[in-house]
Amino acid sequence: MNETIEIRGGTQLPAVREDIELHTSDGLTLVGELATPTEGPIVATLVTLHPLPTAGGFMDSHVLRKAAARLPALAGIAVLRFNTRGTSSPRGTSDGAFDGGTAERADVEAALAFVAERGLPNPWLLGWSFGTELALKYGRDAPVDGVILLSPPLHRTSDAELLAWADDTRPLVVLVPEHDDYLRPPEATERFAVVPHTTLIAVDGAKHLWVGESQTLRVLTEIVRAMNPAALPLPTEWPAQSLPAAV
């Protein structure tokens, strides 16, 4: 009998997982991980930018970890996670020190240079909270197919930086929690109105940290809807025999 397990918070589906290093233009080494499908083509590549490191954000922040755990198997999406400068996780500590989003430009560029060197296809940027500020500041000049923002606070993003996206035709998908701590749907609708092609998704009941399996599934679904809609709906179960024994 082919048994299945329910995909939940701690489930890690099959993928090729590789510890990587990124090298910035100012001489730093950043630590990260690349997760790719074990079989079939890579349809697209998700480059993730984590929440604020001075508030506990890192490459293992739960939505990013779960994206890497599931999307290679469920949607053929490669997921690149890394610690920005000065950030630590179980993977290790990246060189340098937090710079409030300024010197981190080189971190974003290093991640995208790695993607190009590896020939990973159809890259998208995914920023969460502080990571959305980096995506908005530096994604417009980056070789990416689109940008996805989770819980954008818009603290460090100037009006001019946001307006600069108005004439950029690439997809800009913005997920805004109903109960966000910093920017809620009515305010987000007003701020992002200067970028007419924004797809702004107000998520009922959600909070800034997207806690709970239902919120995780909603976020991952919207990522896949943008990057590989043919993979929807995402399965909620997986064959037990194909999982590592420890899972």
C-alpha cells in the first residue's frame, strides 16, 4: 500500500541541497544553501531575501525554509537562501556587519551573480519584511523576471524608489497581511498605487510573520502562481516512502 503523509511545517520533501558560498564585490563571503529538484527540469529560480537580522531574521526564517523544503519537489522551483552580511544561522555566519540595507546591495548582486554563473533559469526575487526593502531598492536593476514581496513595511523604501517601478513591466506581486504590524492593506494600496501593474493581494487573517500552516500554504501558493502556475494546486500530501527516514 502506498502511504502518504500530510505536508506540515516540518516536512522536508526531496531535493538536492547544496551548501554554497557567495562572494561580494567588497570582498565578503556569505553562506547559503541552494535547493534544486531531484528530477525534472528547473522551471524557475527563487532568490530569497530574509527579514531584518537585528530582529531575528535569517535564511532559516520559517517561510523561506519551508519554500526550500517544498518548492523544488512540488513546483520544479530552485530555491536559493543565504545570510546577508553579519547574519548567522545553523548554516554559519556571513562575513561583515549589518548596514541597514545600504551595503547589502552587494549581497543581492552576489546572489544573482551566483544564479547567472550556475545558469539557473528564470530568476525571481522574494523579499520578506526587510528583504522587501532590498528587493525594491536593488531588484529594478537586477536580471530577474519578477519580484514577490511578503509583508513590505516600506520603512527604508523612498517614494522615488517605489515610483521608479512604475515604468517597469515585470511582475510585482505584493502580499499584505490583514493584521500586519507595519503596513496594512488600505495603506499598502495607497502606497503601491504609483506602480499601476502591482498585483496586491490582501490576505485575510494573516499577520506579519505568516505563522501557521494555512498561512504558509497561502504564501507558497501565491509564489507558485506567479512563477509556475501549472503546478497548482499544490499537493498537501506526499508519498511517505520517498521521504528521508528522519522526516
